[in-house]
Amino acid sequence: MNDYEVPVLIVGGSLVGMTSAALLGTHGIPSLVVERHRGPAIHPRAALILQRSMEVLRTVGLEEIIRAKSAEQFDQDAAIMAVESLAGKEIAWYLPKLNDGVRDLSPCERLFATQVAVEPVLSERARQLGAQTLFGTELLSFEQDADGVTAVIKDRDSGVTSTVRAQYMLAADGAHSPIREQLGIGTVGHGVLSKSITIYFRADVKDLLRERNLGVIMVVNPTLQGFFRIEKPYKSGFLAVHGLGDPQNPNSDIWTDLTDERCVELVRAGLGDEGIAVEIDDVMRWQATAEVAETFQSGRVFLVGDAAHSMPPYGGYGGNTGIHDAHNLAWKLAAVIGGQAGPELLASYDPERRPVAAFTVEQAYSRYVTRAAPFLAKNGMDPVVSDANIDLGYHYRSAAVVSDGDDQGEIQHDPRVSKGRTGTRAPHHPLADSGDVTSTLDLFGRNFVLLTGPGQSEWREGARLAAEALNVPIDVHSIGVNADYPDANGGFAEAYGISATGAALVRPDGFVAWRATGHADATELSIADALSGLLARSPQPAAPDAEGLAEPLPV
């Protein structure tokens, strides 16, 4: 029997669990990841990585590695479209090229890459950054108290049990999360939409592609409704099926009477070639759902990924939303565990992430209805908004953000016009001749960052004094002519909604926490006051200055 004592226990070692471990590691926080499966994913899932997730992976040094893995699996910048069958009539081209219209928003591009390729890379990076991973290990029980969580885990091969003592626990244990159920946390939403399947098959489909660069191929015909993903060299892929028969009145139970022979028929019907040779490698049963947990936190336990929200796979938001959960939570856990923040900072996770997740679930549901299940439209749905707004334009509101006075309460914005509003993702702004730093986004990830224009020594000095008073690192970067980083195209101040003498304070997760339009707040007191509030730290009693006069000193 081995006992473990760690700052953070992560239950679930798939995409979101491993991302959580890697991000915690970048902040110097070791974790223990337990995963009941005996290794990383063996079947392709989550085949689309959106820009914000690529930005997160960039911060842990994995962007180029994952780009290379993607190129091995899939054609780049491929289309998302719909057909009656791969060989037959084209119905619609939803996105002729995956990155059309969004290249200016980020230094990163959207990629097609499955968990089969990504999870081993994440797992290795997490271990390099201090995580310990236990595959083939399941959680048997857990209890929490005022100081931490005590869990019992079991090695599935040997049967040996161990005890884990952690300060906090992350539930990354999937849509049917046993941890969520034990905590008594319910879900709200549209419930189960279909009993779906994914058929993993081999067939030579190169000729059927007809030299079209296709990433996601939605299929709607009188036999089935679903979508294909085809991998290089176009001799294998998977077909997800969520409806059978008449598209206007489909049978959503794909599980009943399912055989390998029936799976071959479905693949051939989707390909539009009744004579093509098809071999079935495996079939995975899953439920398409659209639900959000009623809360993402219970004491010292936090829900992330599918444990917190589940959505149909239209738009590719599921895994990406989970990565965003991990990014939001990791720096907060690190700040609290490291003593830089009060524990109340962690209470900002639910009010920030749950409304965004609920909005994203509704957008995924609306895409599912409009593209694949129009018969559900009679039940109502949210209007479809831009993919860029969903991925890059969501808005946080909590005590970890100092609200701008003009906040109208929107959950999402066009990221091109958010202009550095507090609670939104800090905009990508190109930087010139700066080596590995090509974007303002490359300046974020570990510490709080204060961005300002050139020649603003008051901001630099104020941040230095505030950082010393609070014992919280603040990186200060000036952008512009004769500054730390040259402004590639000009317009930095406008992009961040400040004047030439203003500044923006950006959190470690790259969200704007506070900003000052001019230099009036370029003081230790203003910066420390803002940061103290963000980090849930109360000011200490006034400390006497050199002349015996009381001066407030936030801590």
C-alpha cells in the first residue's frame, strides 16, 4: 500500500485532466492524476482544437508539437461541410477552410487533432512539470474536511488500495461523473438527445473525397444522420451516428439491435458506395447530451470538463470548454496553495465558468439542431452566434475581476471589439522583432502582467512597490516605440481600450482583471488595492511610515 500527499488530486487522466496537471505544473504545483483506464485514449475523439485551446497549449510549450501531430493525422485548414453521402450530393459548406475569418484574432490556428495524438503529449508534459500519473487506477471513495480531501484509490490490476491526502480535488471523471453524483450535484439542460455510436473503420475512401480537403463531413440522408472524420492516408476514420431513418423524424436509439453487419451498412450508406470494402475496428456507444452541472464547486472539490458540462459534438466545443475550465482554475489553485491569495479566490471559479459553459452548451445544441436535427427546432433554441465569439469572446464576472463601468452584462462579445474590457480575454496584438514573443499573448501565463505604453515609469515603479508589498510577482511590459516590445502595426493602446498613459492588468490566465485609462492610478496604492481585491486578500492595519504617520499597506 502506497500513501500519497499532494496539493491537488486529479481524478481523470484524459484531455482535461492532463491539461489541468500540465497547467498546475507551469505554476509549480505538483499533482497526482488517477485514471481508471490503463493508458491514454485509443480511439479518436475531440477532433477539433480551437484557437483559445491552442493558446493555452502554447503557454505550456506544446503548440508546435501538437501542430506536427495534427499534420500527421489530417489535412490542414480543411472544410466543415454536409453531404447526403461522401460520394453523393453536397448539401452545405459551413466553413470552406477551418481558419477562414479568424487568423487575425490569434497567433494560433484551429487544428484538427484527436485525443489519441494529444493526450500522450499532454501526459508527458505534465510529468515533466511535476505531475505523477497512475493509469489503471480508480477512485473508490473520498471525504473532505476543512483542510483537504482524503481519497481511497485502487490499482485495478493488483487490487492494492492507497490513501491520498490532497488540499484540493478536481473531478475530470467524465459526463457520468461519480464524484458529481456523490456530491449530490444535479444537472440542467436538454437531457439525452440520442443514444449514439462511433464506428471506427478501415476503408479506402481517397477516390470518394475527389481531392476535396474535408475536415468534418456531416451526413444527412434517409438511412442515417451523423458525421465522418477521415485520417491520412484516407484509408481509415470514424463515423459518428446519432439518428436513423427519416431526418425529420429519426430514430435516436442507435444502440438497439446493433451488429457489426449493421455498422458496415451504415458506413457504406454514409460513404455512398454499397460495394466498398469496409472493416470495423471497434464501436463505441455514447449518449449525446446538452447539460450543465448546477454548481462547479463543492467545498474543496471542483468539476472540470465533461463532469461540469456535456454537449453534442457540433462545433467541437466539448473538449475545448474543458481546457478553458482547467486554465481558469489552475492559476487560482496555485495562488491559494502558494499563499498569494485568500481561499475565497477559488469561489470565483463557478461564477466565471458556469455561465460561459451554459452559453456554450446552448450554442452546441443550436448547431446540433440546425445542422443535424431540425425536428427539435419546435422546442426552441438560442440564436446561433459566431464561433469566434464562443471561443474568444466570452466574458467573466466575479470578485476576481474589477468591473468596467460600462459593463452591460453580455455573456459574449465579438473579440474584435471587446477592446480589453475587464473580464474578457486580453486581445492578441502583434509584436515586432521580439524573437519568440510575437504577440501580447506570449507575455501571459505565469504571473500577473501590467501592460502599458512606452515611457511610463510611474506604472513600472508603482507595480514594483505593489508587488513587494503583496509578495505577488507582477511583470511589467511596455509596448510601442522605444519600449520593451515594438508595436508591430501600431494601435496597442486602442486595442486594449486605454490611453497612451494608461495600463491594463492581466491575470495569469490571460484575462484582463483591471485597467486604468490614464496615469492617475499609476501608484502603489491603486495597483495594490486592485490586486488585493482580485486575490481575496484583506488589507492589514495601517503600517507607520518613517515619520510615524499611518499608511495603508494592502497584503
